[in-house]
Amino acid sequence: MLLIARTTPQDQCRRATDGLSLFYTDFDRKFIEVREIEKMGRKAVDSNQVFIDGLKVPLEDRIGEEGKGFQYLLHGLNPERVLIGAEAIGIGKLALKRAAQYAKERVVFGRPIGQNQAIQHPLAQNWMELEAANLMAFKAAWLYDNGKDCGAEANAAKYLGAQAGYNA
């Protein structure tokens, strides 16, 4: 089980997120109780309460440096953010392709609606937003693959991808 725990008292830390360490340890049911949370919706994935009492976690189960656990967790989320952005971009590109095809095929007053600027401009705007999101996703992925900080770019890729995908 992946566990984050405060290993440095908070009053000795500069920020509340400092002093947390990350551990990968055994899930010992003698010290851990899991109770499912009943839900009215979103039942595809269980939600659970976890109660830990008296679990001993050996030092050798620590991941990385002491006190850096929160930073490790954030760093671990970056590829997921890039992936979510890329998925949204892909959905947006397909939606834009279908919208452009519809604009070519739909004829009103004897001509395709895609010949009207009122149709062309939003399609062009959406294409530009999708391309910008795509470039940000590639930049974030490149930074991550090269071991560089990519938190801001990964968040931007996720946000831009979701926004552009939604607007398509």
C-alpha cells in the first residue's frame, strides 16, 4: 500500500506540505480496516474509508528522501495530467473534424453553411485552441521524459485539452 505520513512536526516545516514522507508497505489487515462508503451514484468505482491503527512501517519501506513525499506524489500525477489532456485533445479533434464535415455537407439557401464566416470563425478558433493544447501536452511530456519539472505545463495541458475538447 502507498502511504503518506508526517515524519517531521509541522511546526518545524516551512510549508504544510513539507515534512511528509512516502512509504510503500504491506497492507496488513491486522492493523488496517477498510469500510466501503455507500453511494447513490458513480458506483463503477468503490469509495472506501481506511482506518489504520498500530501499523508499524519500517524505514526501508520509505520512498526517496524523508520529508519529500508530497513532492513525489505531485510529480507522479504529472504524466496522468498530460494523458488526460491528450485524451481530451483527441476527442476535440474528432469533434472538430465532424463539425467541419457537417459544415461542408449542410446546405442552406443553396450553399454549404461552411462558406459562412459565422461558421468558419468558431471552427478556426477551436482548431487554434486544440493545436495550442496539443503543443503544451507535447512540451509537458518532453519535460517529464527528460526529468525536468513539468507541473505547470502538465496542468496547462490538462486544462487546455479539456477546455478545447469541451468547446469542439
